[in-house]
Amino acid sequence: MNSDALRGHMDALILSVLEDRPLHGYAIIEALQERSGGALNVPTGTLYPALRRLERIGYLTSEWATVGGRKRRTYRLTAAGRRQLAGERSAWQAFTAAIGSVLTPRGAG
């Protein structure tokens, strides 16, 4: 998928995969790939700055954990992150409805 298409949506994608459970960075990348059917391949150079920024603004917290014998930073949604995710989902639904109404041929549906 074109990386320009992801611009502006990365926060919502990250928050969404962390909604159910805390994950470390590589597991976030894997979850994004899995949930997108392989369409999303987020490079670490994109993910980690976004994680640090989301943590800085209070949407995520992190802690060190041992995963598979390796020490990794694990990220978890905060209450503010859950509220932000709800807002992102609402905005996404409004956006896709508006774009869909333009792209759908007249007389269809």
C-alpha cells in the first residue's frame, strides 16, 4: 500500500491494534500486517517515532517486559488513548461516507 495513503491514519491504526492488549513494537507491525491481510507493511522507522509521540501526548504508556527471553518495550493504551481511538473511528466513518458518496456512481445502490 502506498505510504502516502497511510499519512494521517497511522495514529488510529496503532491505537486500534493496542486496544485489546499491550504489544511490543514488532508485534504491532505484525498485527497491522495480519489485520490488513498483508496490505500494510509499516517500517520500524515509521512506527517507533509514532509510538514515542503517542506516548509523549498521553495516548500510550510503555514498560519494559521480557518477551520470548528478550527485553522489549511494551505499549498499552491509556484512557485518553481509548477516547482518541473512539474519535478517530468516528472521524473515519464520516470521511469514508463522504468519499463513498462522491465515488459511488449516480444511480448505484
